[in-house]
Amino acid sequence: MVQPITDYPQFFTGAKQAIAEVDALKTEEANLKEEEKKLSNSLESEEKALKDSIDLTIKKRMSEVVSTYDSELSKGHDELKKAQAKREKAKTLGIKARIKEETASLCNENRELKSSVKTAFSKQKVPAFCRTRLYYALYFPHVLAEWLIVVLYILIFFMLIPFLIYHFGFPKHQTLTLVLIYAVDILVFGGIYIAIGNATKNKHMDMLKQGQSTLDQITANEKKIRAITVGIQRDKSEDKYNLASYDDEIAHINQRLADATMKKQDALNTFNTVTKNIIADELTGNAKPRLDQLKSDHDGMVKKLQDVSADRQQKTLSLSDQYEAYLGKENMNNEKIDALAEIMSHGTVSNLTEAIDELNRKEDI
């Protein structure tokens, strides 16, 4: 219940004292808020540092676990590649040996045929070039490949060479020149071809026919050799190559890799479910004394701030009820309260309202 003012000097003194108390509490409250903020920031910083340390340590330890297993797995894969390469090499050698074995009779026969032809030609003094496939292709063609060689010979010596001579050797391109070049070319290369044919066929026809027969036999044998080689290379069965020891080694390495992969997965599962929790608990335990102290200091500061804030609020409300209601918010400072006290002491006014009006009039002047 609001009481009338009976003692103005005491009222003014009480108002100034109440204002001073509220101002002091406001200052203390502001200081406590600043201290609470610093403690809160320190606590948050410590908690973040702990979290970062836990995350970094867990990540590092997991990386080390993975690196160890990956290193061993990498070594295992290298061993597997080497074992597979050795097996492939052994298979290749086995295929070559099998080809050599299964074509040995045909290869021997071809060597004997070539040797016999060489001996016979030497005895009859037949030029060595007459034993070549090119010679028989040009002078005794009877299969498609040999006819193609004849066509190629004609294209090169009777078309391409004359054209190149005409194109690069004679800047002034004239038809007569081209005709003459072709005529000379035909005479030269055609003459050489005919001369060689006459010189060999007329003297050694029987031996050349015998050589052709032998060459055909060699060609037939070579086709058989190629057929046998292709058949062996396409054969899916590997039983003839003694690869069991390599297969056992590869199977052993694959099993080791499978075991290591499973152990790696188990290790990661254990790390994720157990180990990382232990790491986190250890780091948290190490940081606990410091965190507990910061939390205790912060909680104490919060409690002190709450008490000061409550006291400041109570005194602010009391100031408002006991003094601000009479003086007005604009007059709630020591300078104006002293001015009002002086006006009241002169006795020119009878109450506080008149004193405030008098003060306002003086300020307006």
C-alpha cells in the first residue's frame, strides 16, 4: 500500500541510496555476465577440443588398422599375380612343347625335303634362287597366293615404277614421254623376266617341276603344322601341362586373401563397436578433471549471477514502487533529486508535485 510522504529529506536520501544500490547491482550483474560468458566459452572450447581429439585419434587409429591389413592384402595380391604369371608361363611353355612334339615329324620331314631339294639342285647346278617361293610364284603359279604375287609384281614393275619415274623425273609431263617410259620399262623388266625364265626353264625344267612338287609338299606340311598349332592353342583342357602345383599355390594364396579380408572386416567391426568407445572413454577420462573444474566454476558463476540478478530485479521494482512512482523516471538521478530537495527546503512549494513542476519550469527557461 502506497504511503504518503511525510519526511522529504529522508525520502530524497532513500531514493539516492536505492538508485546507488541498483546501479551497483547492475554493474556487478554486467561483470558477472562477462565472467560467465568467458567461463562458458572456455568450457565450450575444452569440450570441442576433446571432441576433436577423440575424432582425430579414432580416425588415425582406424586408418592405421586399415593400412596394416591393406598392406598385407597388397602383398598377397602381388604374390597372386606372380603365381598366376608363373602358371601362365608354364602353360605357354607346355603348349610350345606340345606343339613341338606333335609337329616334330612334319618339321623333320620339311627339313629333309628342303635338304633333298638343295642337294639335288646343287648337283644339277640349278641357281639357288630357283628354290625360292618367289621364283615358283612368278614362273609356276598354281594357287591363289602365287597368282596374287604375280599381280603385285605386274603392278609394281609395269605400272608404279614407270609412273614414279615419269612423275618425279620429268617436270614437263608429256604423253609421248610417258609412253616411252612404259615401253622402256616393259622392255627392261619384261626382258629380265623372260630371260630368267628361258635360262632356267629350258635347262632345268624337270628339276624345277620336281622342286615344285617338293615345295607343294612342304606347303601342305606347313598347313598341317598350323592346323595342329591352332588346335592345341584352342584346346581348353590343361591336363597335359602339369599345372597342379601352380593351381595349389594360387588356391592357397586366394584362401589367405579371403582370410585376411574377413579378419579385416572383423577388426573394423570390433573397432567400430568396442575399440573406439574405449579410446573415447580414455581421452574423456584424461580431460575430466579440467572439464569438471570448468563446469563447477561455470555453475557457481551462473548461481551467483542468478542471485545478483534476482536482487537487482527486486531492488529495481522496489525503487520503482517507492520512489519512481513519485519522482517519475526522468527524475531518477542524483542531480535532479538534489534539485528537488533544494526546492522543497525553500518552502516555496507544499508538495513534491509542485516541486517537480518548479524544476521543469527552471529547466525550460
